[in-house]
Amino acid sequence: MQFSIKTSALEKTRTACAIVAVTGGELSASARALDAASGNALSEALATGDLANKAGATLLIGEAAAAQRVLLVSMGEEREVGEKAFVDALRSAFRFLQTTAAGDAVSCLHEAAVGQRSTAWKMRQQVLVAREIGYRFEQLKTKREPAPRGPKSIVLLADRAESASLATEVARAEAIANGMQLAKDLGNLPPNVCTPSYLAETARKIARDFKLKVDVLDQKQMESLKMGALLAVARGSTQPPKLIVLHYSGAPARQAPVALIGKGITFDSGGISLKPGADMDEMKFDMSGAGSVLGTIRAIAEMKLKINVVGIVPACENMPSGHATRPGDILTTMSGQTVEVLNTDAEGRLILCDALTFAARFKPAVAIDIATLTGACVIALGHANSGLFTRQDALAAELLAAGKEVGDPCWRMPLDDEYQEQLKSPFADMANIGGRAAGAVTAACFLSRYAKDFDWAHLDVAGTAWKSGQNKGSTGRPVPLLSRFLISRAPG
């Protein structure tokens, strides 16, 4: 689905479907002009009462002026629409469009007033929601569902004064959607396909497509770096581990990069501390942090942001075998610190701690690790917010604002020194778990011990990176949050 900005009047724009907003029972400005040009076709349709006065209700009518059909979309009873109601209405509208034979559409849904939100925000939401509704993952099916109908291109009408800036915003939203699609595809692939080597090849393809630099370190190279924690997790699997380093250079080399570090456990059995069998298939999503890093770099490369970013993906499987790491083992990390393994299912922090130490060589302005790290974060925050941990208030404010701006929210969690006490070990510098209490916090505290040389934030996306149940699948989060954060840091 392609999007573009045009400045023509709706009533003069030829289209298979005009999409207009109805707020508080009243037509938007462009809808009123279309109504007048069509002999009151829209107002007469409203007068029938067939369009319910609740957000997301839709009514399709026939020809009106230059439009072959018109989709009326209710934004609810209030004249000022809430953000959730607006997004819900978008989902309803684009889902309904897929049932029509309209090959193209023109949307004026951004004419609805949504609190203090700008037209740019409303344009961006239309792109992201439409792409979300249109996403399918059927690559491995021999018999696919019939392709959805509906428009292949959507024009968003805008005032001439804003058209250039809005065109940039729409292009960026499409780039974010493309990055999310990559992250979703990687997450949805089965673990016998999406292996550490597959992630490495994906990074190489991104590098080829956008002329980026990529390095893929193998086991011997990681051994030479003394990455004892990462290699200990990989020990039980026949799949060779990879350390993927993808460089995006959009600014002069003197500018310190942002480091994005994504957990890449392509399947997590729990290792010797074996997980329960129920829903273990969903542990293919344990590489969602890696997917979000690759998706984000793809997005910013398409945008050509003026910023430097290094994406670091420690990738391996966590499997049980005669070679696997055991509870009670003591590991020496790349930093030289030692870790007593009390539970092999707390493996994400083990691969990330070595990746964080490795990241220091790039002297990052800030490092953000992204990981489906703890079930405890799901218990704390559910599936709406990702968990955000950082000691830097300014960095927290940036990430919180970025998430709110793109509908990919996070919630700041504590990182007080008192929690560090739970990681004490009688035999090593620290244990890899701190008990049941505050599990997401102690996991972040563990990582903080390896991120003392730079500003750092940790995003626990265990509750937001994928959905379970009937709608099982990757969400592509937090690609929007990370992309928006990088946009806000890039000049121009």
C-alpha cells in the first residue's frame, strides 16, 4: 500500500473511494464541500441514522461528485476526539476498505480534531494503522488466504502550506512501517528458519540494500574477545552463535553513535532449566529485540537520517544438551566480572552483558538494549507498555516522549541501588537472578553493571513484542519508538 500527499479539493479529486470523518454527528470541512458538490448525498445518508454515533462506525454510500463511493467514518459523539478513539476509528475504516473493490482512496480523516495532536501526527497514524491492518504472514503456507481487496494507494489531502512537511512525515511513517514489517517477519518465522545465521544474512541484506557496513563475528572471534557469558548460552545448541554489528553512518564520523543492542535468542527452551511445554513455541519470539534493531536501522536508512547508529545483535539459541551450561556454573564475562548461573533460563542478560561491554568500543553517545527479558515485566505492565529502565532522567524523558508520539508507549521502572542486593552471590561477583521479587528490576540491575561507561537505557519488551492467542504474532514493537527517538536526535 502506497501513500502520497496531494493538495487538491476533495470534491474535485477523482477517486474510487473518499474517506471522510463524522465527528459529533457533523461532517468534516472537506466532507461538507463534497456534500454540497453532490447534491447533499452525504447529509442525506447521515439523516437516515444508519451511521452509529460511536467511534469506528462506518457507512458506505454511492457516487458523490468525483468519488465513485464515499466511506463515512464516525469519530464518536464528542467534537474533540480522544487519541484511542481516533486510532480505533482508523482501524475500523481501513479494515472495512479491504472488503471493497476500491483500487485507490483519498482520506480526509485527519480533519478530525484530536486533542492537541498535529496534522502530522494524524497523518502518521493513518499510515501506520493502514499498514498494520494490511499485514499478512503467509510465506510458509501452501494454500494462502485470498488476497484482501481494497486500495493499493491512498492519497492524504493536505493544505498547500503544510504539504512539503507532511510529505516528509508520511515518507518517514512508511519507512517505520517497512521496518516494522521486517521485524514482524523475522519474529513470525519459525526457529528452524530464523536461526542466528539467518539474522546475520538479514543484516547483510540490509547492508547491501542501503550501502551500510556490516560485520558478523563467529565463535572463534567471540572466544578471542573472551565473551564467556554469550558463548556459555550458545554452548547447548548445534546452531553457531553470531555477533552481528550493523553500522549506519548518516553523520560525520566525529559524531558519537547511538548503540542499539538487541537480544537475539532465536529459540529459548530455557536450557537445562527447561521451560514448561505449554506455549514454548512462542519462544521463537525471543529474538524480537534483535528484530527491532534490524527493523529500526532499515527504517532510518530509508529515511536517510543524519545520525550515526551502530546495531549490535548477539544471536544464539538456548538449548539443553550435554554441552549446555548448568545451574551452578560460574562464567567470566567479557568485562572480567564473574557470574554464578542459578537459572539457565535467565540467559538474555548473559548475552546482553557481553554485548554491552563490546558496545563500549564504539564510544556511544547513548546505548539502548532491547530485549524480551522477563516474564516479571509482563506481570507488572501487561501488554500495553514496554518497561523502561535508566538512571538518566533526560534520556528517560526522550524515550517516553518518543513512545507516546508514535503510539508505542513505555513506562519508567525503578533502578534503585537497593535492588542490587538481590544479585549477591557467595561464589561469584553476582548471580544471574535475584529471586521472584522485582524480577524485571533485578534483571535491569544486572545489565546496569555492564553499562557504566556510557548513558544507557534498557527496554524490556516481553509484554509488547508479540501477541498470543488467536491473533498470535509479532507486533513489530518497539521499532516505532526507537525510530522516533532517533528522528528526534537527528538534525533537520
